[in-house]
Amino acid sequence: MPGSGKTTISEFVKEMKIPVIAMGDVVREEAKVRGMEPTPKNLGKLMIEMRKKMGANIIAKKCVEKIKELNSKIILVEGVRSLEEIEEFKKIGDVKVIAVHSSPKTRYERLFRRGRCDDPKSWEEFKERDLRELDIGIGKVISLADEIIINEGTIEDLKETTLKVFGKVIQDDKG
């Protein structure tokens, strides 16, 4: 869910020399191409429109193009929202789903502090965004994840957990 710590985890993973592709960047890039202001409402509408017109897996398909360019054995794809997207990634390789969970209160506070242009500016906007994400299917992805990282502690706690989880993924891949 937004504000759970995906981007922070991505930064830790990059330190491990694992490439990262953020699915949200695909939507932001599309908004830019269309000349849209990247507000939470605009990006949410665009994300839904893309999925309705081009299929529930369209953003994953665009990420697959980027994955193939990387030519790397292990890649982190940040921001999977549906089971259809996971199925798209399974067409090109082994997939491990790692969910990141934080309480709504914690996530709202983080997003409010972060202040990115597409972050919600109010609790109502935050709840609206959460419901939109849940409608797409993110709850199913979280519930079927191979690993779940609980992120309610410090950055140091999150980094330690991330290194353990991804260390295990790397080890499993070698084994």
C-alpha cells in the first residue's frame, strides 16, 4: 500500500546491486507524455484507465520491456498491484512476492511528511487512494505474498529485515 516503505526498501536493495523497476514510474511517465499534472487524482484515474483500456496487466507488460533491457538475474519490481501483473512477470521468470505492510495511520503520516506531488493532502484523499488500490487487487497480492515485511519500526529495523529477506532470496536463487 502507498507509504508502506516500498521505496525505502528499493533503496536498500539498490545498495545490494540489485536493479529496481518502480511500476508507479510507468504511470508517472505516461502522465508526463499526456501532459497531465501528476496529482493523486490524475495518476489514480490514469492508472485505472490504462488497466481498463489495455488490460489489468498493462503496467507489468511495460515493466517487462524494461526488465529485458536490464539482462539481470534478480530484479526488484516495486509496486505490483494485482495478480494479473504477477502472472505477467511469471511469463519471463521465477517470481517471489514480498509484501510490505504498515498500518494506515503510519502510512498516512509518512506520505504527509514525504510530500511528493502525488501524495494525498488529506485523510480523505488518503482513504480514497487506499480504496482505489484495494479495488485493483492489491489486497490479494499481499495476502498471497511469499514473504511479508512489517514496517512499523525504525529505518534501521527496516534495513535489517530487508537485508535478511533479500539475502535469503539471493541464497535461494544460488541454491
